[in-house]
Amino acid sequence: MPRCEGAMARDIAPRRALDPAPDPQKVRVPRRSPTVAAVVVTCNRPAQLRATVLALLAAPLERICIIDNGASSGTPDGTAAWLAAQADPRLIVLTPPRNLGGAGGFALGLAELEARDDPDWIVVMDDDARPAPGAISQFRAAPPPGWDAVAAAVRDPSGRIAEMNRPARNPFASLTRFAAALFRGRPAFHLADADYLADTLAEIDIASFVGLFLSRRARHLAGLPDARLFIYGDDVLHSLHMRALGLRIGFDPRIRFEHDCSTLQGSAWIYRPLWKAYYHHRNLLLVFRAAAGRWLFAPMALMHLLRWGLRARHYRRVERPVYLRLLRLALLDGLRGRLDRPHEEVLALAAGSRRPPSRHVPPQVPARGGPKARTAAQEDAA
């Protein structure tokens, strides 16, 4: 038997040597499915979080990281017990000792996932936002090549486009776009309804942290968003930061997300709870400075200051002085670039106290940095 095997080997070897070399262009290497993980930031919204977590557990994700900011409030809402009862090993739950806001929560979650697995893509969302059935599978099957970040098409539960998550292009990036924005306003630089019906990606400059897929390259080059922002504007500032580095952000209308948000009430931009108005206005000043640049920032800020002041009339009479105090503080901090005001102080002001506590507790997440720095981000999760 051994001699027969040797003879067979000698017989086969010459024939193999005569076989033509394979054409490298025809050799098919099996494509590895990209790894995708998710980060969700929550704070005392158990019903919304449960719907989101169940949607994510049904999706093909390697990891699901939940940042429970509400765990630091000392008021059990059932979230911790419900999350602990989930047996899926993909689920990671982090409970920071204090409320980090959406921005700090996303920083913490992104840093955690990068330290554990450094997946190809990480998708971020609020606790009241979730992928539509099949959205994650669709993205994994064919992640669009050549893009560093991909924004999903976000709609509300009724199927209408979620305005607060509508992607945009920087209106100050060119004279043509700036002129169009002056005459047409918001529709001139935000994507149109028709873009949500297309079957190709559109290049954008600004995306929200609801259904935004961040590639490994984007995370490593741009670092993490700024945790000090707490909520609002962190996604816009981080998007502009990525674009300044030459990274490409695409809007994919075929990937659907749902956002069941109720922060803004009616069409008058009334914030509930009221303390969120401080972060919105303070951080918008930072956005204006980043987008408009040094020379156009002043006229932009003055124009919006008038609009923001007029919004006080939409609040109840007892709320108006509180709103105006929050607005004044937001303007002072935004113009000075102050991002270290304690959240407890903002809450006290919103509650009507004229002399809030001034104790400063720095966020327990890394600050913004360069390529492998650990910073933070996200919007309405607190």
C-alpha cells in the first residue's frame, strides 16, 4: 500500500505541474462579513429602551452596549433589573456613577467597544430610536464602499421624515450654498424629501447620532465626539470634524431607522424638560462657530439671539423668566466656550433657583483628542 501511494503521488505530481497557473482576477476570495456593534444611551425611559433593545437583539450585531445614565439617579425605574434579566451574551451594560448626558454616554460606549473588539462599524442611537426590521442585515450584506460614515434615513413612528435627524450639507462651505441658504433658509442645505426615495448614497456634511454608522477608520482618525457637550450639537460638531479631516459621510436612504422623539413640543421649539434649552442654545453657538468660521460667526449669532429671545413668548408665564435665565447663561458660556458647567447647576436654574450650586464635577470620560483619543458624543438621551 505505501508503494502504491508513492506511485500514485509520482503519477499525479507531473500532471499538476502541467496545469496552467490560475488567473488571479478569477480567483474568488470569500468576503468576510463586516462586524457591526451598537451603542445606546438611556436615562429613565424604560419603555423606550426596551423596544430599542429588543429590536437590536433581533439584529445581527456582535455587541450591544447600553449606557444607563439613569442608574446614577438613585430612583429605580426597572431598567437595571430588566437589562440584567437579558441572557444574550452580546449585551454590555455600563452604569456611570453620574449622568454623563448623551455626549458622555456615547463617548463611554464607543471607547468600551473599541477596547473590547474594535469592530468594523459601530452604529449609535438614542434610547427612543431603533433600526427598522432588516436594516442591520441590509447594511452588513453590502456596506457601501468608499464611505467613512453612513447615516440612515430616520423617520418617526408614523413614517414621516424625522426633521431633527434630516442630514445636511454645510451652508458655509461655498458661496453658492451660502447664498441659497440666505434666500431659501433651511431647505437650501438640508436634504430634500426626494433624497429619501433615491437608491444611491448622497454625500453630506452633517448627520445626527441616530442611525449613524461609524467605520473603524473614522473612529481612529477623528477620535470620539466631545463628551463635555452633554447633549445637543455633539453629532453636528463631530460630523464637521470628520469632514475637516477629509472623511466622507454618506446618507443611505435604503437603511431605515425610527425615532420616537418627544423633546420638542409643537412647532414653537418649546423644550420639555426646560433645562434642555440651555444645552441647545449653548452648543448651537459652538456649531455656528465651527461651520461659519471666524468672520461670519458674529452676524449668525446676533440673528439667532433675536429669534431665541422671541421664543420666550411660547412658554407659560411662570416659565418665561426661567427660560430667559437659561438662555442668558447659554449665551455667556457659548461665547466663552465654557463646557464645564455642572449639570446640577443647570437643573437648579431650570427649577427656578436663582442661586444654583457651583460645584464642578468633571465628566468621567476622556477629552477630545487626535487619532486614538477617547472623547464623546450624542443628542437627546438624557
